[in-house]
Amino acid sequence: MADLDSTIARRDSRRQDGFVPFFRRYTKTWVHAVATAGLTAFGTLTFVHRWFVALALASYVVPPAVLYVQQSGDDVGKVSDDTAETATAANEREISADESESDTHDTRDDETDSQDDEPKETDGPSVRWRSVDFDADATLFDVVITERDVAYAVGAGGIVGTDGGTESWSILLEDGPSASANDLWGADATDDGDAVWVAGNSGAVGRLDVGSGRHTDYTAPREITDNILGVAAGGSAGEETVLLITGSGAVIRGRYRDGGPEWNEPLKPGGGSSLSAVVLVDGSTGYCCDTNDGVFATDDGGESFTRIGPAGADGTLEGVAADDRLEPMVCADDGVVRRFDGSTWTPERVVDGSLSGIDHRNGRTVACDTDGGIHERRSDERSKPPSWEHFDTDAAAVLAVSIGPERSVAVGEGGTVLRRTDSRA
């Protein structure tokens, strides 16, 4: 009864509002909708006879005028509207109560779901890739973590950086091993982690002695100044094997003996297609891939290669990885990782974008993409079949990743350095 009295009171006050407030209310009624339809219908008939203009105007103007003059008609319309408002208000109160109860249940459900989604204590800390401060804005093209768990990264302008096995990154070389500021595209470490090799444009090659922190310039091996797009090192420091790959499709093999490398004549496994990535599992076993879907294996430290591809990529191969299980994997800019079991290449869709780098160690594979994403897969007894887990980062593009004994690091555009925060590294 109180709601009805308030409705009548509101209606009586509206009668004294004037025509403009009345018309605003009128535009929300069904009568206005019909009048508008009449205006449109008669207006379209003006091409038949111009007097239809009068009918169109009349159909739109007369109804509100009559309703405003005839208070009874006005009252009917308003009572109907106000009654609807009253019912709506009552319904809203009921809905509000229902929603409040529903929200309470939803909140409880969300809290329960949240608790269910939280990692159990037995699972260890949650995985996250977080940015690490590095006082450089040059794009980093490659990264390696040594067996001593020290990370090294190389990039544009010949920059070489390291974390020294800590959280803090610093610059070792600002303009490359020959101080020529040539971009460095590749970095790799010996099996014992005592030496790191870097390589890049115009034949840039250098060796870092991890113990002393000193570097030696070996630029232009065999007088070759081609752009070197990748480097792999295998064996212990002091007797390591080094493979350099070039944009002209050549592999340059070197053996470090008696304080210096001896370089072989270049070998072209794919007949000249530009090589894009190379890896050595040890001093003898390794793999490389080219931009023409070719994948090649060596079991003599790069003295010869056997074709084990094509891998079947729809795009360009960008990275290759392998460990002592001797099952190489390649990634391509079609967003697919392909693994080789000795006879067949099996594709696994990782992302719709472009993959830029990959690493594999102890049953765990990590790939990165040019949209700033990192993707992980474990292939152990706890995860069958293996599945990919995806992580977003604040990087514009992630270009390379490395898995170390205790941790993992990725690098990319603008001096980006990302570290995986998890007890498994």
C-alpha cells in the first residue's frame, strides 16, 4: 500500500512538471514507439504524394499532444509506467537479495576453487619467469648456462654479459672479442663449464676463460669473415671441439689444443643453405639445421654429417636441442616443435606464433617465442603424455633460452633477461 501511495504521489507531481519532462517520459512509452513507426511509414510514401508529409507529421505530433491535454490518458500511461516501476523496484529488491546470496555462494566457491588451484606443498613453489635487471638495452640473441651454473648472454653490438652465478648481471665485453662492435649471435660452454665461446658477424669469434675472466680473440678463423650465426662447444676446456655455422651454409670445425684452436676447412652439410642453429651433446655427437628444413647429425665432432631431415616444418627452422638421450628436437617459426626418434619426426604444436629458440635437458624442454612467451614440457613418468605449459612474460620478444643444472634463463629484445623461479630451475 505504501508503494502504491508513493506511486500516486509521484504521478501527481509529474502533472505539474510541464511539457518537456512529460515528453521525456512519453518517449519511453509504447505510444511513442507506434507514433515513430507511423512517421517513418508515411514519410516513405511522400514520393507517391507530397501530402503524406502531413500524415507523417500528424501521426507523430498528435498523440503526445492529446495525452498531455487529456489528463486521464496521461494518468493511464503514467500509472501503467509507474506501476511497472513499482513492480520493477520490488523485483529488483528480490533479485538483489538473490544476487547477494548467490554472490556469497560464488565467493565461497571461488575461495574453494582458489584453494584447489593453489599448488600443494608437495608440488613445490609455483613456476614463474621474472625479469632480472641488466644495465643494457641491446637485444640479446643467445644465452648459455655452464655446468658451474653461471649464465652468459651475447647480443647486438658485441655485448657479452654474465650473472657470475648470482642474481646480478654485469657487462663483460661491450663491443665483442675484437672490439669491433659486431653483433654476436651465438654462445656456448664446454662440458665442464670452464670456457665459453662466442661468435657473430664478420667472423667474430672469442673464448672466455671462466676462471680468470679473461677473453681471447679468434676472429676470422681460417681468414673467414662470413657472418657466424651460431656456435657449439663440446668436451672439456683445453681439449674442446668447437663448431661454427655460417650464413653461407658452412660448418667450421675447430679443436682447442695447446692454448689455441686449429680450424678445419669449411664443410657444407646442406649444400649451401644458410645454417640456423647448432648443438654439441659432447665432443663427438651433435646436430645442426638449416633454413631449408634440413637437419644433420654428426658422431665425429663435425668432421662429417648425415642428413636426418627434412623435419617437415611449414616454416623456417630456428633452433635445435639435444641431450645425452640423443633425441634431437628442432623448433620453427611455424610454432611447432619436432622431435626425432631415430626414424620419424613427430610434430607438437606449441604456439600459433613464431618459435625462436629451444633447449632440452634431463627430460625437460623449454621453447620461447617472438611474442614474449615461454613454453615448457616435461617428458617423465609423472607426465604422460607430455604437455606444454605456457608462461607470459613482460618481454616484447624472447629469442633464446638455456637450461642449467639448477636454473633456467631466457633473453630477448631490449636487453631482456628472464629467470625461472622454481626449485627445479
